[in-house]
Amino acid sequence: MISETASHESGEFIEHIGCVDHILNCTTKLAGLDPDMNGPMLAEANALKQARSLVGKVNKSTQLKDRLLSIQDQLQQLPLRSVTVIQDIVTRWWSTYSMCERLLRLKTYIAVMANEELITNLSDAQWALINDITSILRPFMTAQKVLEGEKYITISLVPSIISNIRKGLKKEMDKVDNSEYVSRMLRTLFDSFQTEWGCGDIDTMYDEHRALGPRNRHKGFRQAHMLAAALDPRSKGLQLFGHNDKRKIWELLTARAESLAKTHFPTIYDGAPPCHHGDDDIDDLLFDLVDVPVVQLDMQQKDAALMESVAAEISSYKSFATLPRTLASGEHPDPLVWWRNHKAMFPILSKLARRILCIPATSASSERLFSTAGLTIANDRASLLPDNAVDLIFLHDTWRVVEEWVKRTQLPQLV
């Protein structure tokens, strides 16, 4: 774990960002959604324990599973697929929500099995609490699912999603009809959320990442989250942040842009003949700015010219209208496409944007790859050659992309 942002002589910054899904999962798991309570609240306190016991019993019995499915086939009015229960697993993201949501869907059929004395049903108070837990955890599940996306920018969404979860928890806590148990559970969950993500007060969010929370994880938003929000044309207004936080974010962005320009374009400083970098030729940009050949500038003049260039890019970028999150056509604009279309105007910022916005908010892609590898290299395929295993894993994740491309281009189906 890196406690502070570090930089090498090459100018590359190293920062431990962490998986947002994992942190949100820890927020809910460590909050203790079913703490031990005595007295009249004991039945409610054991709701999740009883639910897990019921799910475990069904999952361990093929007969109970088959009976649950057959009851659904007989009684379901809507054309829904018959399903079974879902087990709550500590290491699986939003699995507690999935277990509770599935139990609520199967409540009627579980009651039939209970009448047949096949299982022990939950009490009315416990069912009510399962419903409350599902409602409370739904925003966490939705946030985690959105941040797991692989086809769109996710890291710039983190500040707004965390802010929405915080507002949602506060709204639930303000309800006057909450039971004592639900109120206590919400308070515990909110305190756990604050421990991981900070208080969220105005002009406190930027500096919160300097503090360490549980397991030495940085508290609150990481610098990459805030830089991504500023570099995303849809959220560059930074409405969630106070005036001082905005100033600090733009100062950090300016420093990163200057460092990137100095280290990525060494011909500016080494006096060598200009070395072209495609559309990102900073030599030409500085030449236009100071109107003299770059090699004739001393180091101080080069620094000043570079800083002025970065400041000009940032000022111009701020003046652009904020990109809407949804276009009139219903499509969602891609920030990377915007930067590609404007890279001639912003040669430095566009390169920084590509480096920051490409960072995934979660490690979901890696987790899926590990799962695919585990299913591919199974015990009954012990003789699978390494090259063949790599090819199979690659095709597993790539073939659906090929099929989508075939549909878009209206080519004959591949066989």
C-alpha cells in the first residue's frame, strides 16, 4: 500500500486507487447488518441469519430445489423463468442484496413449501426486515454494477455516485417511520460509509484522501477520481465540490499537465533537434507561443513558456460548454471521443485525459478474467497446453465483441 502519491524521475505518478466495488462491499459487510440484539428485537436481529439458513438448506437439497422450481411452474402468472435461491457469500459483491431480493421474489413459493413442512419460513417481522435491507442496499448494488462497466468511462463517475449514496442514506435515516432496528442498522451503515468515504462536507473532500482508514486504505476520493471528474467534459464543472476543493483540483491538474509535458517531450529541454510525436508535437506549440526556436530558449524561458501553454489549455478547456450526459438521440457521449476530436486544440491535456480516464473504477474485469481462467483450466483438462489455454480465454471474452461487430456491419454470421 502506497500511503502518499509518489512520482519517479520519469514523471510518472504512482497512486494506490483501490477497487471502488471492493470498498463499497466492505462498507456494507463490516457495518453489521444483523448485529446481535436482545429482548423484543431478537427476531428481527436474526433475520439475515435465518435467511441464510433457509437458503443453505434449499441449496444443499436437490429435492428442495426441484420442489421450489415446480411450485413456480404451477403458480406463476407471468411468463418468468423459474429460479432458485441465491447464497450470500462474503467475497461476492452485492451478494447480500441478491439473496434478499431473490427471497422476496420467492416469498409466496417459500410459504407453500413451509405449509408442506419442507422448510421453516421466516416470520412477518423478519420478512419486513429483509424488505428494508433490500431497499437500503439497492443503491450500493446499482452503484457497483454501473462502475463495473467495461465499455464506457467509469472512474470519473465515482464522485457523483458516492455523493448520491451518501444523500440516499441520509434520506433513509430521516424517515420517521423506521423501526428501532432499521434506524440502528442505517446509523451503523452510515458510520461505516463515512469511515471509508469521509463526511462529504463542502471543501473537505479534496484533503480527505490524505488520511488512512481501515486496513490503511486512503479515505475518501483518490486524486485520480477527482482528476478524472475534471477531465471528463461531462463533469468538469465539479458541482459536487466546494470552491477551495475546486481550486486544489485544478492546481493538481495543472501540476500533472506540466510534469507530463516536461517528461514526455524531452526535446523541449535537451536542445536536440525537434522530435515529432504525431499530433502531440509540443515543440511546435511552444514555438508558436514564444515565436523563437525552442533550442534558443534557456531553461527558465522554457519553463515559463510551458506553464503558459498549460494554463492556456486549461483556461480554454474550462470555457467549453459542459458535455451533456445524454444526447438528444438518447446516446451517451464518450469523453475519450471528445478528447480525440479536440486533441489538436489541447495537445497536453488530451494526453493527460487519456492516461487518467482509461483507469477502471473497479477490478471487475480482472476478477472476471480470473474466473474464466479457473473454469477453462479445470481438473478434467489438466493436459491443456498453455498456449491453447490462453487462446481459449481470449476467445471467451472476445467472441461476443466479434458478434456485435458482425451485427453492426450486417455481415454473414461467422461459423
